[in-house]
Amino acid sequence: MKKQSHSIYAAALSGGKIGIGPALTYSEAAKYAKENKNSGTIGIFCVGPNAKSNACSIAKQISPMKRVIHDNQHKTEDGYYYHYHPAKYAAGDRHLGFHAWYYTW
């Protein structure tokens, strides 16, 4: 992925692929996350040296527990990106559907 001037984008999952949408400021991304916290197909895509911390921070803000779950279960799949989900409960259905994907360089 080529370096970009923006570091957070709206994103959507469709057919197993992530579509990257318009650039968002950090505050816009936090609001976007809150509005879409229960969606399993809507998320944000963070890039750059601070991508992991931005993704974690935004996902944590919308978690009822103020915690995140780092998803790395399918890391060998083609087109997979590490991501966070906002934690919902300590057990059972543990996270909200929202994805906070990230790619660092």
C-alpha cells in the first residue's frame, strides 16, 4: 500500500473484501464508529505508523466495557487485515460487529 496523506478511512466489508471509502478525521471516525457499532460490515481502515493505536483507540471508545478484542484468527487468508472489535462482554458473544482494521508501515 502506498503512503497516503490521510490515515483513517471509512471502510466496508463485502464479499470477503474490504472497500475503502472517504478519508475521515479522528473525530469523524469516532462518530462514524459510534453510529455503526453494531454493523458487522461497516468499519474504519487506519494506515500509517499510528494505524494500530488509532484503530484500537477508536474501537475502545465505543465498547461498553472500554476494551477491545484483537482479531488475528484468520491471518493467513488472502486479503486479511488485522483488526479490533469493541468488546461487548467478557464471555459468550464477546464483541460488537464493528471492525477497526489497520495497516502499518
